[in-house]
Amino acid sequence: MKKNLKLLMPILLVALCSLPAHSQRWGRVEGAPVTVYSFTENVNTAPEVINIFYTTQGEYFRDPRAPRFVLTDREGKWGLGIGGYVQARVEFDFNKIVDNLDFLPSSIQRDNGPSTQYQMDITTSTLFMKLVGRSNLLGDFYVFTSGDWRGDGKTFHLLNAYLRTKYMTLGYTTGGFMDAAAYPATVDNAGPCGQTFYRATQVAFNYGFDWGLSMGIGVESPDIDALENEYVSVGAQRFPDIPIYFKYQFYENTHVRVGGIVRDISYRNLVNNNESQKVAWGAQASALVTLGDLQISGQYTMGEGIGSLINDVSNVGMDLVPSPRTPGKMIMLFTDAWFASLHYNIAPGVFASATYSQSNIRSRSGFEGANPDVYKRGQYLAVNMFADATENLQLGIEYLHGWRTDFDSDTYNANRINVSARYNF
């Protein structure tokens, strides 16, 4: 079955790539035509359902656009869309390399190995299926599944699988402790080191008021990333993560958002052979401001026990760490992270952006002395330009510079040039 699926996927992608597409920025399409195949002779019953595909697109730059191919039922109340994109990226590192397809400061080379590196990647290409409909109980709703090829051995890897209504999300998708609408555009797949990003199985509720204010709260399955030794271990968790946010939208593409998260993290003290726990927390503020062709965005996050929710810190296991002073005890290190970004529309279909980001881990209880070569601070600078070569082909070029600083204050730098081509269908 798996072998047949692997053979079918490329054929499906090639077939779908022949369909027309529409260029966009920030993952939004309004009023664009799609190819509609209907089980009724009167396709005029379909536009209201088709509109749901556009109004429910993701807010993140990397989210797929509305599908080019849609099936509708006879009454025009249900629509099934298939879409995605094929993305190829060429990467060249110089003056130190990053040992990762993504530009993670924590992965910057620390020894005297090769100082240049050439890589190519197509595993972030994405395929999705989306069912939208209307019902008396749920109102307008949709079911969305998507994946890329970043599984082990470049196998299909689940990104999303959820049901979303006006007030509820049920399934697996990006977490509630995120403001994806404020995230900058980068050729680099991971994005800024200080950006919060994670996925979780969840039940989330949100409500929008008439005067621009919205709020949400969720219950998420915890995924803990910790450092372990012979005295401590982290295994099954007993409590969910609880994110909450409040967002005020002044006008289109301009908002401020504040949020928080509470996590109860369990671990085992192998010295006393008993269970212990830590209450972790995070707080966040973010904003997106649009002034004509200029967009300004930023985010600041701080907390304890939230390392796995932050881009670069999630690569080094910092939710909990062993106490250097008390065998069998684990401690949480305070973490703060932020980014600031400028985005400018040069011409229709052409824009440039610049982003600076930083993530910091603060030591306590002598952790820095016991772990001098452990990652302490990451910095990330990205300058790029994107242009629509055709209605469905977007090209990008980017320069990246990163810094890694360890607890012994040693600092390592790396540079990368990224070039990408993304074909949407």
C-alpha cells in the first residue's frame, strides 16, 4: 500500500500542475477563479462554497493557497479541493556551515570542518485536501489535511489534519501560542530563530466580537523536549498544555495580539524513583502593522519550560534540564526570544523583506559552568526578495547570517545564500 502511494503522489502532482493558478501575497486570494467540476448542470450553485476556500486560507506565508481544482455536489453546499505546491530550494553556505537544511543558529558548525556547503531540497513541497461545507449544526466548516516529504527517508510527513468551524478547531495543526499572521516571509523553511512555531493535537475554541476583538483558548497535547542524564528522565505527561490569546484587529492586516501558555511537565527522579513536576509558563506579545506598501511585524516571547515552542531553542532540548547541584532534580531555564521584520511591496507581485531575530537562554543554579559548550544565544538575519515569474510560479532569493553563542561565550558565525522556486497548484 505504501509503495503504491509513493508511486501515485508524483503522478497526481504532475497532473495538478497543469491547472491555472493565481498570484498572491501573505497567502490570501480574493475573487480568483478556480476550476470547478460540479455534479450538477447548474454550476452557479457553487460560488458560495468556493468562497469558503478563499476566506479560510492560512495566515502564514508558507501556507498553501486556495486549490485550483474543486469538486462540488449537486446542491452547491459541499466542495472538495485538492492543491498544494512544489518548492525547490538551492542553498550555499560559506565562511562556516549550518549542519541542517534549515538555517538554525544552534546547528552552526563549531569545529574546523568544511567551511562551504552546497545543498538542494524539495522536501517542503506540500499536498493538501480540503473539504468545505455548510450544515445547520456547524455553520460554515472545513476539514483540512496536508503534508510534505520531510519524514524519515523523505517520506510523506503529516502537517495538518483537523476540523474547523466558526468557533472550534479539533485535530492536529499549528499551536495556539502562535501568531502566524505576523510571521515574516523567508526562503528559509524554519524562519527566524526567535519565532514561536510548533504543531499539536488540540481542541481549541475562539470567539470574535463585532468591534475587532477576538480571543481563543485551547487544550493541546504536550510534546516535551528535555535534556536527560543518568539521574532523571522525561516520559509520559499527565496534563495538557493550555494556550490563551486576545487579539485586536484595527483594520485589515493590522493587529496586536497578546497570549500565554501554561504547561505542567512531569519527570522522574531516578535517584529517589519518584515522579516530580514543574509548572511551565510563557507570555507573548506580537503585532502586524500595514502602512500602504510597507508592513512592519514583530513578536516577543518569554517564559520557562517553553523551549520546544521556539524555533531554534527547540533544537537543543531546553524545556527541562538536569540540576548541576542536585542529582535527580530538574530545573527550567528562563528563555526570551523575539523578531522584528520589514516587508515592502516594490511592484505588483514583487516584494522585499528584512528580518532580525534573537533567542536567549538564561542560566541558573550553575548550569553554565557544568555545560560550557551548550547553546546559549542565537541570532538570525535574513534579507530577501520574492517575485512572481508567472501567475503560479514564485521565485525568491535570500541572504542569511547567523550567530551561535555558547555558555562559555564562544561565538560562531555562518552565512547562506538561498534561491527558491515555488509552483502553486
